[in-house]
Amino acid sequence: MKTHAVVIVLILFICACQPTDNAVPTPADRVLLNGAIYTVNPANPWAEALAIRGGEISAIGSNAEMRQFIGPDTEKLDLEGRMVMPGIIDMHIHPIEGAMAALYDCSFPFTSTIDEMLEQVADCVDKAPDGDWIRGGQWPVQLMTGSQSVNAALLDSVAPDNPVFLIDSTVHNAWVNTAALERLNIDRDTPDPSGGIIFHDSDGRPTGLLADDAAYNALSTLPDYSQEQYESGVAWTVELLNSFGITGYKEALSEAGSLNAYSSLDRSGQLNMRVATSLIWKRSWSQNDEQHRQNIEQRDSYRTAHVNPDFIKIFLDGIPPTRTAYLLELYVATAGFDADFRGNPLHDSAALARDVTDFDAAGLTVKMHAVGDGAARQGLDAIEAARKANGSSGLRHEISHAGMIHPDDIDRFAELDAIPEMAPILWYPVPGLAEAQASAVGKERAEHTFPIRSLVEAGAQPAYGSDWPAVVPTPNPWPGIEAMVTRRNPYLESPQDAKWEEQAVDLATAIRIFTLNGARALKLEDTTGSVEVRKSADLIVLDQNIFEIPASDVGNTRVITTILEGENVYDLPQ
């Protein structure tokens, strides 16, 4: 009798699990029909329709296959042949700086002339009480290296009574006036801080130009924004990014103001974005090292459904135009620097390896700013040390701004499962910066950057970052996709030479870098980044099928609709 009972129960269980011809599929919340859906899934790259239920993709296939999921309450969206793809992930962005520049700061385009910038500062001074800080930017970095330079006296002419702090187009250097130098206690006897430069004239007086940590130390003393301003800034940026099809990003440098804003907005249901926050380590910005340590230790208080604070940011060097990048080969010879100058690392290699190893053991992914190839190698060495000490933790540490990479280090990215994060895509779209770069490292080295194809062919999985508002004028990712495929300036209409054309990749590879690779770097590859069943419905609808147009037109793509977790978070105004 017992055996018969077991058999009966087993038969009933099997029958219950098998679908029958009469089974009715569960209706979807939404069904998208008549589309060209690019999935970023090589096993099934294109589909015509998909179904969404509970914020997830519940089925993918043809129109006929999806009609079975249409119930009386299912919303039907006719794509009218438009292309759909996963939402884009920006792995390196400074949303607070971009928002504050647009909403609250004394700002101007970094294509402005000196007279235009001074006119804007004068207008800001007229609206501010005497003695209040005037902060903003972004002035062109080439003004530090060209025949014409900015200085404190120029700002003094329009702001004699207000201290002024203006960041440059790379967000590495500051231009300040005499009142600011006095407020910051910087004079002819003030030594350069570690990792920074205070520029002086031939008489030893500060010129008003501060590089890297000299600028950041000054920035950390400025009055902070209010929490209301932080929240307004985040909301403004998220809305802007949604309009470009971005559904997830990593803030490249996070401190208390933005951390509180993200968690507050998400808990109130107002954060239409997947956010990873890079908690700063050993670098002055608006907080000190002890506050940075507290942010890391207390990061769980910022964690929400859409905010992951388990990421760290470490600067390893500066940038080539100011000769603060750490190189393996010599800089172009110039006055004021030794003939064998290669730049200096910001960290002792052994101490860096210990920090990365400790963060790896604690479950924290490290993003390392490394513009020079010497800094990139130092970062890879630190990741290798962590792998040897901890084994494979599954954490994909990043080399950020991975443009200058020595050929001997290409294979190491795949071997270490490290991510080369390309931010920005190419340097030359920024007016004046290519020339400043070339003057420091030479034209050939300046143009032979971002070996994307070599990295991909070696098995690495590069990720995309805009670095907006530093260096690039907009967080719009579509010119970046175009540039990755063409290796040409996406902002120019006239014919032009490609820069290191051998490193161009095909469109499918570029899209993967901008979507699934970014999701992988956010630790979300099982959740988003491709159009697959049981993944979140993070989708974008485009105004053109980018596989059916010349690559030179990809940068003009507009997003019709952005969908996060099955809900529209942006619709192109009619």
C-alpha cells in the first residue's frame, strides 16, 4: 500500500508540473510588438516582440508568440518597426558636478574665451554678497599650457572682494583669485601638497593656478551645498540621463551629500536609475580621510533597492597636460621639469597593494583613476596582489581612463578579470585637449590611446564611462558609440582622419560595451544589460535602427522611450 501511495503522489506531482494544451499563459502587464529588438544575446540576437510582467521580461519572440500573453488589462505598445535595446550603463560619471554647474554654480562652456568667462564671473559677482565664494567653471585646460594663461589678476579685475574658485575642463585644476588665495592661506611660502602643484610666477608668487590635490584641498574647504540642493541635483541629472537612454551609472566619486540624496530619493520612489557609488579613499574633495573612512564603514545606511555603495575610488595619478600623469616613458622635454621626468605616482605601490587587497577581502570593488600607463600598471599590480592573497573574489576591479596601456599589460586585464573602463571614449573630440595632450606626451602617443580592439581580442571586457562633466560636453552616449566604431570625432561633419583606426570595433561589440559589460561592472549582469527572460525590463526605444545606417550617423540617435523595470521613465516630447 505504501508503494502504491508513493507512485500515485509522484504521478500527481508530474502531471501538475507539465503544461497542457489547454493551459492559459499568465497575461503580461505590457507587450511590445512589431519591433526590431536587439537583445545583446548572441544565442538569440534579434526578436520582434516581448512581454513584461512584474517589471521583468517574461517572454521574447515573434508577434504571434507574444499575443498569447495579452489579457484584458495588458498594455500593448506598437513599436512600428523601431529598434529596442537594453538601457545604457555609464560606468564613470560625476552627476553632482554636472547638476550643480547647471543649477547653482557660476558656469560657462569650456569653449569660452577668457573675456567671455570674465564677463560671466562679473555677472555672478553682481548677484552675490561681498565676501561670498563664487564657484563654478569650466575653463579650458589648454590655458594652463598655451602661450596665453589665466591667472589670479584676471579674476581680481572682476571679483576684487569675492573669493573665486573655478574648476577646469578636466576637473583636475583650479583657477582662483587673490581673495581666494588669501582665504586658502596660500602664499609664496606654501609648499606643494602631496599629489598637487601650486603654480608660481618668476618672482615666486602664486599665479592662481592649482593642480590636482592642490585644487582638491582647496575645494574641500568651500561651503557645501544643502541637502535640498543635492537631491534636486540628483533628480535633475537622472532625468537628463534617462532622456539619453541611460538606466544605470556609477558615480565616480561619492561623498556624504550625494550618498544621502540617492538613498533619500530612492526610499521615496523618485530615483529612476540604478546607481553604484564610488566611495572616495585617500583623496581630498569635500570631506577628509576620517569622514571617508566613516562613509565606507557606514555604507549600509545608504544602501537601497537601486543604490549599491560597495565600490571604492582611488586616484593613482593626474593627467598628462599638467604632467601629473604617471608614465612609463618620458614626457616631452620642457622647462621646469627634469629631462628624465615621467610623473610621480600618488601612492606607494606596496601600500596600494595592501589597500586593494583589504578592500577585495571586504567585498568592495575598487575603481582606480589611472591615466598614465605607469599608473595603469601600478593598478594592475595591486589587483594581482589581491588575487594572490585572496584568490578569485569575483570582484572586478577597474582601471579607469584606461587609454594609455603598455602592450605588455593588455593581456593582464583578462587574466586578472579586471575591467578597463574607457572614460572618455576618445580624447580628441574635446576642443584644445588633444593639443594639450600632445604637447606633453608627443603626438603619436597622444593619438595612440584607448586600445579597445586589442583589449577585446585579448578577452577583456571593457566598460564605457562618459566622465561628464569632465572633458566631454554632454553625457549623451551616442557620439561615444559612434566614435568607438569610427575612431573619428563624432561632432565634426567634415571629412577627417581616423585616430588609430586599427582599434575600431564593430557596432555589436560597442553596444555590448555600453550595456552588458557595464552591467557586469555594476555586479548586475544577472539583472540587466541584455534583453533576456527573467531580466529586468530596462529597455530603450530608438528613433532609428543603428544597424541600418552609416556608422557616422549613430551619434545623432535619439531615444523615444526609456523603460526601467517595465515602467516608462522618459518619453520624447511630441
